[in-house]
Amino acid sequence: MSERYKKLTSHGAISIPVAMRRDIGLQGGDPMQVSQEGGRIIIESYVPRCVFCGNTENVKKFEGKGICASCARKAIALLEGGED
């Protein structure tokens, strides 16, 4: 694991060193997910997931939630009178 010392700005921001960004393929503007666990701050690439099945492929946002094409088709079929 690579470690670097960085200072937090007065606005709470911290920059990720360019070598680390290159190593994991991050680019400026990439969405990130920030979480807290046991006194640690965890920063990960944000990958939208379907709220129904957890799939990360072909996910679109709807009303602030992620839904994949497969679950969307199932929901449409159900709403149009299909079986559940």
C-alpha cells in the first residue's frame, strides 16, 4: 500500500497525488464515493448500482436511484399487467 502525507484544506478538501491517480486510473471529474468506517475515511470510485439486483452494468438514474435495464423491463412488464 502506497502512503503519502497530505494536508486538509480549510474547505475540507484533499488532493490525491497524480501517481496514485494514474495507478488506479482516476481522472479529473470522476465521481467518488466517500464513507466513514471505524474512524477511517474511505474514498472509492463511485459505481452506480441497481437498487433491486445490485448490477453495475447499464444502470441509469431514476428518481435519484439506480436501475438496470433488466429490472426496468421487469418493472414495465409488471405494470403492464404481467406476472411478478
